[in-house]
Amino acid sequence: MKQRATINGREDALAQKILSREHLRLRVAEWRQAGESITLGNGAFDLLHVGHVRYLHAAKQLGGRLVVAVNSDESVRALKGKGRPVIPEAERAEILAALADVDAVVIFPESDVRALIREIRPDIHAKGTDYTAVTVPERDVVHECGGRVEIVGDSKDHSASEIIRSRLRPPRP
């Protein structure tokens, strides 16, 4: 079953990367049938920065298909507070879908990706360097589903929250 996706009224390869949960499950099944492994990355990705790009590139280097789960606007607000996200979920998804390393994007409303992990059972769950293998909140579910956790990307020197805070601070004299 082929999903017909559009972005701003146009149907194209970029739009085909942004999937509903149902279509993601179908796409993952197709990839698995073709012998490909699945890596899952996730985050808010509000104000995409170089740390995000390095994290996603490193996740893709683990092999197979890279699925990126993006927090919905409501879950970002719950996690980060009033005024967030700065960029709406549909636009964040489109930006991520434009990256060559990303094979699929899905928006999720939960505060973490445990439910999605149970649905697609990724071979690898890639998290950034602000975590360790033992502090990844979803690691129990990843292991339960037969996958493994990998910590990837560069050191946590970049943060959308810090970028936003620094832009709101008055300049120092």
C-alpha cells in the first residue's frame, strides 16, 4: 500500500519520507523483508543545529534505514515549557526529511518513544551523547524488543534551548 503524501500541496520524494504511524509500520515491514536493518533516532529537533546533524549522520552510519521520530508540538511544550516549540511539528518533520541520512520521519505525541519502539522494533535505538547506555529512558523496551542502544554524535556542545535562551538575553555591555 503506497502512501500519497504532500507538502504544501505537492507530492514528491520529500513528502514520501514523512509517514503516519500506520504507514511507518508498513514501510518498516517492507524494509525488513528486503533484509534491511532499522535504526531509530528521536527528539524535538526544534531549531535544527549542527549537533542534530552530527547525531543523525552518526546514527545513519550504524547501518540500514534511519527512522527519525519527532516530538509533536504538544509533547515539546510538555517537555520544554511555554513558548516551545519555536518551529511547528510539520515544518520540523519536513526539515528532517530533507536530510540525506534520514529515510523516514514520524511525529509522535507521547513524551518518550517506548510505544513506537514496541510498534517498529528497531534493531538499534540511537541516542545522543547527553545520554549513556544506562541513562537512556527507553533502553528497557529496546532490549525487550531485541534491539540495542547506541550512543552517537559529538559531545553535547549544542542545544536548541541554549540557542533560544542566548537570543532572548540582553547583550552584555
